[in-house]
Amino acid sequence: MKVFLGVILALIVVAFVFRLTKKQDTPVENPPAVNATAIHNVIVEEVIQASSYTYMRVKENKVDYWVATVKDDVAVGSKYSFGDALEMTNFKSKELDRTFDRIYFISDNDEQAGNQENSMMAPTTMGRPKVELKTDVVIQPSVGGISIAELYKNRNNYANKKVHVKGKVVKVNSEVMDRNWVHIQDGTNDSGNFDLTITTLELAKIDDVVEFEGTIILNKDFGAGYTYDVIMEGGTIIR
């Protein structure tokens, strides 16, 4: 009888250990939040390429989770390290037609190809993009609108107010933080401030001349490198 009970107890222990091990090795669909400011060393398990961004399912300490960065040539099995990241929950990518329970937008990452001593480091940066001045753009503001130079020069007068700004689209970042980021220029310049960033749900193409109405926000920090002295939020195109 004692031998029989001993066998039963041993089987229970083995089953418990097997279940615990299986649970630890199974990818977590909605993993616990990671420290967005810590340094993370991960292995790329899956890669999904979109038009502007690369989505990666990575593994860190037996936990799977999703990260995204600007479009990059990433291979499954690559070792990556990243630090500053922006956590988004229930993030919907319209392009992929997929919702991520939790995803981290990477500010920078380093791919470690081959062994660590001889690795080729390929840093990329995500966040506020650099935009060059377009010297051939000359656009007058519409009646009731203001120029980009006027906006920057008297920014305090327009803080938290709706304004109209007309310009040429010079850059578009789509579906970042569930919105589109449109950059326009009108040819005016105030002390090096010649580009206005607009967050919007509207679609605009590079070289389009558009007029946006939206609320001006000062000193906006979205995290992960998205920091703006002046930005227009909730922009809508005036047609």
C-alpha cells in the first residue's frame, strides 16, 4: 500500500513539473509589461514587414512579446538589444489588420549578427524624424490662416487654440501610436523653424498642398523620441 501511494505521489510531482515547464516555454499572448527604460537583450522569433515599420516577436527570459521599429532588414534568430521604448496597449495596425494586446515601439536597437565579439552593430532610430528645408516651396496662407513662421514666432499666442495652416506635405509617417504624422512646409522660416508636424487620422500624400485645422500644443513629449516644441494635434483637412 505504501509503495502504491509513493508511486501515485511521484506521478503527481512529475505531472506538476511538466505542466510548469510547458507553461514557462509557451509564448505569452499578453505578456506582463516590461521595463520600458531598461536595457533588453532579446532574440527575434518572428518578423512582419510593413511599408514603414518592422514588427518583431521577440523572446526575453522565456517570455514572448512584440516590438516595432522603423523598417529594417531583420532576420529570425537575430539577437537584439534595445533600451528606451514606448509601450502601447491594444494597438491596432490598420495596414496589418491586426491588434496587438501590448507592443513596444523601440527608440533604438542593435542587431548582433554572428558572435558578440565580431558583431556588426546596425543602430536605427525611431521617433521625431529629421526634415530638410524645401527651398522651392512658396505657399501663402489662406484667408484666416497663419504661416508656419508666424506660428513659431508667436507660439504662446496660439497655444491650445485651433488654427488654420496651409502647406506642402514633405513627409508622412503612418499609423504610429494609432495616428498619422504629417509634416508640411510653406516656405516661411522663423529661426530655423520651417516645418510643422500634424497628428491626424486623415490621409495625405507627399507633395500634396493641403490646409489643416487643428489645436496647437506646446512642449509635447510622447516618449520614445517624439518631442515637439510646437505641434498641431487632431488635424483635419479643410476641403
